[in-house]
Amino acid sequence: MSVAAILAEGARRHGDLPAITLAGTSTSYRDLWDQTRGYAGALRDAGVTEGDRVAILIPNVPDFARVYYAVLALGAVAVPVHALLKRHEIQYMLTDAGVSLLICAAPLLAEGGPGATAAGARVLTVMSPEPGEHKRLEDLAAAATPIDTYLPRSPLDIATILYTSGTTGKPKGALGTHFALIEQVNVLLLNTFDMRRGDKIFGGLPLFHTFGQTVALNTGLRAGAEIMLLPKFTGEAALSLILDQGVNIFVGVPTMYVGLLAAAKARPEPAPALRYAVSGGAALPLAILEDFNKHFGAKIHEGYGLTETSPVASFNQVGSEPRPGTVGQPVWGIEVEVARPEVFSSIELLETGELGELVIRGHNLFSGYLNRPEATAEAVVDGWFRTGDLGTKDADGYITIVDRKKDMILRNGYNVYPREVEEVLVGHPEITNAAVFGIDDDTHGQEIVASVTLVSGSTLDAHSIGEYAKERMAAYKYPRLIEILAEFPLGPSGKVLKRELVTRYTRE
């Protein structure tokens, strides 16, 4: 099997239907597959072969789909890169994954080019208006012989490496198999979502992220739907796309719903013909859910999952009334249970209704973390993936997320790991220590706060610290709120008491 079959079969079954649309320009299923075959021919001629790891640094434009499926069609492994990363972050990811080639959109070359060079990887570009330092994939494709079809893979062969992280700092590459990704798509369409052939799906979720990649792109194209791409999300742009293009299905994280509602209230027009809405990535405030339903006439169906679960593990599924405040029931073929969080060496399941750590097993699980057998062994115990999230499961199987076991911050649906931010801050010569934590925020889900202590006599101020962080971290990572302390509250072992910082900061 191959994830590339999603597009190949789409071309055969829905050839003349629009597959992907950007700024009013549509590409049919047949044309998108033909273009993908041309890209694959060029990549083959450039030396890409089965098992090679190819990084993709492209925003939400049709070239992402062309490159993604071209890489997979050759039997190579797609390594999507977050479009907001800085060069040293890109270098780390490419080096860790053993990437030999980066395909980079021209607007992202300022960071992608140096990052690839430092990692020893070649660069091909797309979207470049004229020839430059790097060869254009479009030119190579025009001169290449397209591949005939995709290369079949073993179901358990690796299709993607998606980088996620943990409280230990450096991101880890989660290995996604062809089987897990394809079976996820099949289950979402057959039993989980109300998604149909010809639907227009909002395509504002980043395609380099598991949510946008699986739920919008792969599932949408498998259904014969049209992906309405939006390269940069704003509430106004999303509303215009919905009103002007007749989007049927909105797929987003809570911050997108907040922005969309704000735009809608400032532009009072007849409610669009939205039929269905999907939310994930963070808990959705009930007020937003109710306001959205009232304004757009469509109910939001919330779900839950992680990069390691491909991603959807539970959902308020088709055929059942969504229960606000829950992330629904486990999807078909997947078990989601609650285990004792303090027991690490085995999985001890708790009784219905008890609070504990959510654990997941089933066909959607990843194959492990690249080059990190110890981290994999910690995460997957007795066949169950330990999520690090605390929650409950009621008698009807509905799951409620209560808290996060780890210190991870979820801002705009992106994972932010305090230790990684702290390491950057402490790299400043005048910062002696840093404690980073999240506080609840109506717009972003959570906002990032950094408490720091300074060397004696330092005149460093919060604005300067913020600018220092901004230059060294992706836009979703750097702290927006900074406080300078004389000293940290410490526990008996000398560990900074972050919970006390959170409580104090929230109160103040």
C-alpha cells in the first residue's frame, strides 16, 4: 500500500473534480496527480529512491500536496518542516532525520537554505519566480519523464516523520506508517466524520502538521472533496473564504474559531452554508461553541489525538449528538482508557469515571520515535501509548480532558515545551535562570509566560528579553509575557515551583 494511492485513486475516480483551490484557482484531481508524477520523475532523476528521507518546507499552497505525494510515490519518507522554524531549528530536524534533500518554498529560503546547508542537505525550490542559487523543481519536472504510478510499500514501512516533543526538550521524530495513516483516513470517512464527495473543506490548518495533513488533506482527497487552501490564517480571510467560496466543512483549532467569530460579528452578512465543523488541538471554550452554532448554524464536533496517534483517537462522531465539553468516544477500532498515572512500568487501568492518564492502543499508533528506543519504551507500555494527558471516561465512553500531566503549553494548537524556551532564555549572558509556563488565554488557548532572574546589576528589561527570544525561536514559541524576579519560589529539592508561579501570576 501507499499513502500516495489517495491521490492516484482520486485522479482515477474523481478526475475532473477540483481537488485543491488557492485564491480562486482550482486544480483537478487528474491534473494534480499528473503534476505530482512529474515532480516524482524529477526527484527520481535527482537521486531520490525508496527509503530516502526528504524534508518539505512549504506553506499551504498546492505545491505542498504535489511534493508530499511525489515523495511518498517514490517510496521515500516525507519529513514536513514547520514553516515558522528558524534555521538552527531546521538544521536540528534535518540532521536528526538524516535528510539529504530539502524542498523549500522560495519565500522560506531565508531560514530553510542556511538550515539545510548546516545539516549537509541539498536544496531544491518551488514557487521561485526566477532562477536563483537553487534549482527549481518545476524546471526539473518539465524536463523529466513522469513516473507511471506509485511504488507499493509494505504496510508497516515508514511514510512520514513528524516532529513532536516532550518536557525533555529536543523534538522527537514520530514515525508514521502507511498502514496507520491510511487506516486512519478510512475510519474517519466511514464511521467518524460527515465528509462527502464534492464537499469544500477549509484548508487553513498547516499541512505540515498532523491535524491538517491527515484530517484535511489526506481525508479530504480520499473523500473526493475540494481543499480550499488558506496560506495564512486570519479571521477575516477565513470568513471571506467561507462566504465567497461556499465552504461546507470548517476544520480548525479553537483559536481559529475565536478569530472566525470575531470577524463574523464585524461583518454581519447572512450565515454561510456551513454544514459541519471539526475542532481539535486544544479544549474549545463552551461559549465559543455555542456562539459558533448560533451564528453559523453548524455544530462543532470536538475530538482528541496526538501526532503519535495519527492523530484522531476520539471524536464526537457522526450518528451521535456531540456532547459539549467532551472529546467524544474512541473512534472505530481504537481503545482509549484511563490508567494510573503514577505507575510507569505497566498499565493499570482504572474504573469508569476515575481520573487518570489517558492511554491509547489500536491501528492508529505510530511506529516509535526515530533513533530513540528509550523514549519509545517509555511512551508505549504493554502496547498502550501513554499520552501524558489526564482525563476521565464515563459509562457511555465519552472522554473528558481534565489537565495535562506534563508542563507542555498548547498555544494556537501548537505544542510549546517550556524547557526548550528556557534553554534559549538562559543563553542570554544576563539571564541567570528562567521558568516558562502557560496561563489560560481566551484567544490562544494558552499564553506563554517567562519568569526570569538576572545577573546582579543588569538593566535588562522585559521588552529586550522578548526581542532576544523572538529572534531565536519560531513565532509560536517565544514568550509574550515576561516578568523579572529577584528569586524563584523553590521546593525542598531546589526545584522551581512552577505551579506557584502560575497561581501567583494568574492572580496578579
